[in-house]
Amino acid sequence: MSRFACTLAMAAAALAGTASADTLTFNGTADDFLKIFVSTDLSNPGAVVFDKTSGWGSVGTATIDLQPGQSVYLLIDANNANGGPAMLLANLSLSGETLRFANGLTTLTTDTTHWQVSETSFAGTLSAPVSMGQNLPGLQIWGAFAPVSSDATAIWAYNADWSNGRVGHAYFVTQISAVPEPATALLWLGGAAMLTALRR
């Protein structure tokens, strides 16, 4: 085995021992309430990991532990319990090295590109959400929410404005995907280097 391959293998082993836990931080609100689930199965969301029972005027924050290296769905059941306009507005972040949001980053806001929504269930027919406006001064109906990123878009399953909003749930789905850990990448490179050395 070459000296290079040995070095790569030792570095990979060292990195494998230093992997840290991954956490998800949620910061946001919904008109009116929301529950968060983390699941590998859209048909079985499992237990609620965060339940924001305060009204839309307050922003909820939660830190949720995730299994490192395991791809999951992030599921948000937003409940327009009082009728009228509705929205979900949030920014999220990931800590750790093994997971990424649907945009390939460790940060994500609510938007119409990286989220899908159904009015029936998480496993129902999903489509792109409708924008209710960006979280800036002048955001219709609600105004801007300073604790939430100004990059976030207020989204819902349909145009839930004053005229069209109605009582009901919107089931939002986005994916958190596993990425190769540095140790895994180094092990692969080490194996490739060993094969090259053996061929020589």
C-alpha cells in the first residue's frame, strides 16, 4: 500500500470518530397554528416533534435532533383554524455535516420552489405552494415578521387571502437529504488509491 493511501485511510478513520449530531432549528409561524413532524414515510409522519399552539402573531422556535446521515421528510401541518387568510412563514437551519435541505444548503426558508403542499395529507397529491408575499414591510394582511428572515415567503396551499381563505389544514413537505460524510469520501479515495497501487 502506498504512503498516500495509508495517510488517506488514517485521516478517514479519524474523521469517522469525530462526526457530530445533526440538529434542525425552526423559526417561524403559521396562520393560525402548526405542528412539525420528521419522518422517512409520508404515509406515517409519526410523533409531533414541535407543536406551536400560540397564534400567528407570535413566532415559534424549536431545535430538533436528527439522525446523522439519514434522509428524512420535514413535514409541517399548518392549521387555519379561524378562517380568513392563511400562511406559513419560516426560516430553518441545519447543524452538522451529514444533511442538507432540498436546495443543497444548510439553510432554507419557506418558498414556492423547495416545498410542496397538499390540502388532504402529507401523502396526498402534492403541488407547489402559492406565494402570499415576501416577508418584507408591506407583506399583505400580516405585515413583516422581524424574527423571521426577510428572504422567507409566506406560502399556502392556495391563494388564501381575505376573500378566498377558509378553515382547513395545509400539509407542507420538504426533504432533508443525506450527503457523503468527509470520512466516507476519504475512505473511497483511499480505496481508489490502494487499487491503483496494487495495479502498479
